[in-house]
Amino acid sequence: MLADHLIVGGENSQLHVVKLNRSHGPDGLVTVDPQLVFHTPGWDQKVIDDLAGNRAREMSIESSVAVWSNTVYFANSGGLVSGWDLEPLFAGGQPVQTFRFWTGDDTDASVVIDEEGYLYVAVEFERDNARGRDVGQLLKLDPGAPDNPVVWSYRDQGTVPGGFWATPAVLDTVVINATDTGEILALDRATGEKLWSFALPGPTWQSPVVVDDTLVQG
């Protein structure tokens, strides 16, 4: 939700922005009059070309969207991470794409944004292509540097499939996530250095949750 707008991605790889037009009826209950005001594909021709037939038509948006200021970020099953500035929409114009980054592989975990606006993106390792091997499977991205956004990356390429299905937990000075094969690991948030890890029986697809300094992991 942002400024009376519902923002959601679809399995059909469409980003939808719906103005709810909320108000209160005579009975005091909330009413809505939803209107689709913007939608756009979560893919483009370049990502199809770059996948070169390696499951190149799999582009569903399976993650939750994340919002920083008036920009919404999301990823899709083709590995495309997108950012759209919605501020022009609120003024009667059209949203503007301000960020595009290709991870190379299925990216179904939700993008996480820290208090400085950095993005943390967890990526699966299924297609085993050159791009995925190069950029890694857990990334810190700087959307303020769209031409070279990778701050650091962590690689999990020991098995195929591998990588991360889970959405990372970002807190204090660490990033915690669970690999497909069962490794639960913590990385330094600033540098990406591995701080500690332990093993659970995989696959570990549940996202880690930290409650009162206690890590909960299924």
C-alpha cells in the first residue's frame, strides 16, 4: 500500500497498481472503488534474449513488492530485478523505471530494503548459466548506482539446484539466510563476509525470522 494505491505483482509477470479510492460509508465502514491505474510487464525482451532459451519464458512475479520512498522494487523468475518510481503516477503521469538488474536465475524471494535504501536480493541457482555463476546468489545492490549496483555478492553454487529460495533477514550488522541445501548463514551487512553458519536438513525454503534476538528457522 502506498498513498491509497495497492501494488502487487502477478504470476502472469504483470506489476499492477490499483487505486483503491477508499472512503467511509454512512455506516462508518470503509468502502473501496478499485481502479487499475497502471500495469507493466515484469520482463522485457532483453532478459528473454539473455536467457537464450534457458527457460526464457518463465517470468512470474512470485515475491512481494518492496517500497523505498515512492519507488517499488520486485524480482521475477527470469532473474530480472526492477525498480519503478511511482511518484509521477500520483501527479497524474506515468511511473518511470529507474532500476534494472539481471541476476541470471530464478529470483522468487522478496527484495529486502535496509534503512539506507540498499537492496538485498536472494537468487536460486537452477539454470547454471554464466550470469548466475558470475553475479552470485545473495546480493547487496545499490539502486543509486544503476550502472554498477553490486556492492557485494555471495556465491552458493556447490549443487544444482542451489542458491536461495528464502527471503533474507536484514538486521543490525548482519544478513541471515538459508540455502536450498540447508546451510543457515550470516554475512556481514557492510562487506558480505561470512560470519557464521550451521546446517539443517535441506531443503530450507522458509525465510529466516529474528524475534527478540532469537533466530527462528524451519
